Amino acid sequence: EVQLVESGGGLVQAGGSLRLSCATSGFTFTDYEIGWFREAPGKEREGIACIRTTDGAKSYPLAMRGRFTISSDNAKNTVYLQTGSLKADDTAIYYCVAASSCVLYGPGGRGLGVQGGSVYWGQGIQVTVSS
């Protein structure tokens, strides 16, 4: 059974930071790119970062560059998302995803999406930033 389990979320004051974890199981870790997305109330789900687990190559959409850092521990089949200084606008449910590939799209790589025959999502974890 494929599982992606997010942890590390919660309530944080504006200016604070968090390290989210995505523990995966049930599939061959290096067959997939692993990413983080988020969905704020009333907004569409947006991509934050992806990592290619075979060589560690990372993709960030334009608005997320410099604010978030994705990393992986292949020995633990786990991917991490380190946030920078958080703002109230960062309040959202954060999701981990495994997909055949991630793709940047739009001018300057404005957006980040996933593609492929198999896409697996975690259940998501709430991050609330208080101002």
C-alpha cells in the first residue's frame, strides 16, 4: 500500500519557521519525484517544490524560490520541506506528492505541476501562521 505521511506542521507565529517531513512507503522511492504543494482556504492548490530522488535535482516555482528548501533522505524514503520566515499568507494545508515527474510551467517557471501515470498524495497537514 502506497503511503505518504506528512508531519511537522502546526501553529507558528509569523516570522517563525517549520520543517515538514514526508515519510513514504509502498513504492520504490527513486522511481518517483517527490514534491510539496499547499492549498489555502478559497485558493487553488499550488506547487512549492519538487525533488528528483535519483540525483537530488530540485525545482521551485518562481514565487517559492528562496523561501522554501526541499531535501530528501533516500535511506529513510523521506522528503523534507524547510520553510523560511513564515507569513500569515502561508497558512494552508501542505501536501506531499509522489509522481513520475514534476514540471515547471509558465513564464519564468511561475507554476509547478506533477504528471505521469501514477500520482500519489498524502493526506495533508495543517500549517497555521498567526500574525
